Amino acid sequence: MAEQRVFVERVHDEVRAVGHPDRESDLPPGERFLVDRLWPRGVSKDSLAETVWVKEAAPSDELRKWFGHDPDRFAEFAERYRAELEERPEALEPLLKAARKGPVTLLYAAKDTEHNHALVLRDHLREVLSSQAEGN
């Protein structure tokens, strides 16, 4: 099912798993994409050498700064971010293309695992894939 093809993972958890061969089973499934606009602090580019950085799929700087990781603003943030995604569908193409072939994992740096853009992006991608599978 299309909705099971898109996963999320904190980039710092990913880096820890990659750095420990005995934790290979902890690696998220499929092709991995960093979906933050800014490179995550404290993460070397070498540690994500096999990860594709799709910063174009991240929220705009203006929206990111407005949200400020404030959980009280998350519902409105999600609505605004979805509107941005609708305005630039080309930014999603690499993610959708990979998800049509198999599982993908969206990597993000936010500390809050319940209120972040990667969750909104995951849900949006799942909806697009589901809609395409139904032929809509």
C-alpha cells in the first residue's frame, strides 16, 4: 500500500545507527532523503553521504521562522505548509518517484517528534501516492 512507503526519522538517530554496524537493523527503510531547508547542526556531510538532500521540499524560510517549533502553532503551520507544497509540486517529484519504487525515509533534525514539517510532508506524500494509485 502506498501509505506504508513513506517513513520519518530524526537525522540524529539515523547518524547514530549508521555509525554502529551492529545497529544496521535500526536503519530506516528504503532510500533516505534529508528534507530540512538547513543542514542539521552537528551532522557531517560524510555521515549522510548516501542521503539525498531535498531542501526544496522543506517549508519556506518565512514559514519555518513563523512556526518556530511552537506546538500551539502546529495546526496552522501544517495548513500553510500543505498550501506551499501544493504551489510547488515539482519539489516533491524526487520523493514521489522514489516512493513509487519502494520505501523512503524522510530525515529531519527537529527535536520535537510530534510537531514537525516532516510529519506533514509524510502525510501529504502518502495522500498524493494514494490518490495516484486510485487513478485520481
